[in-house]
Amino acid sequence: MYILPIKKVEKSIMAPSVANTKLRNKQKKISSLEMKNFKKDLIKLRKFVEKNFEYIEHNFANKVREVYYDKKSKKNIYGATTDKEKEELKEEGIDLVNIPWVEKDN
């Protein structure tokens, strides 16, 4: 099962990021080629999910429960849920996977 989280974005005051030279040298720099390849892989994953999973637009958490507790159902679904709903599902023993949902035309 796949899940796309719904998150509220808020601004906050932050200190500027100042790294010393030793730390900066240890950090791996990602080349634009690596980034393009990573994006291609994420787009392939998105296409696979869209082709092989049913999109549940409304009441995703309830549908997850339905599929999970019906042992005969082998349905693959994906959709969005809130952090609260995800936590409730986790408390029931239902683990969901978050995947980055990259736009195809970016």
C-alpha cells in the first residue's frame, strides 16, 4: 500500500546555515546527472504505481482498513491521508509507505 501524505507548509524563523569547511568537505555533492537519474527513477515508480494500484481519492484511511482486515482481498491501493490518520492506522498495526510523488513534467 502506498500513501501520499498531506502536509501543511508553514514558515518559521531559522538561523542561517553556516557549515565549517571540514563538514562541507565531508558532505557528498550530488551532481546534476545523479539528480536527473534519481528523478527518472521516481517517475518510473510513479508510473508503476499508477498502472498497478487503484487510486482512492476519498476516505483512503477507511479503505486501507477495509483491504487490510479482509484477508481475501489482494487489492493494491494508493492515496493520501493526514498524519493523524496515518498514526491511527499505525496504532492498529497497519504500516503505510510514503513515496515521493514527483510531477512528470518538472
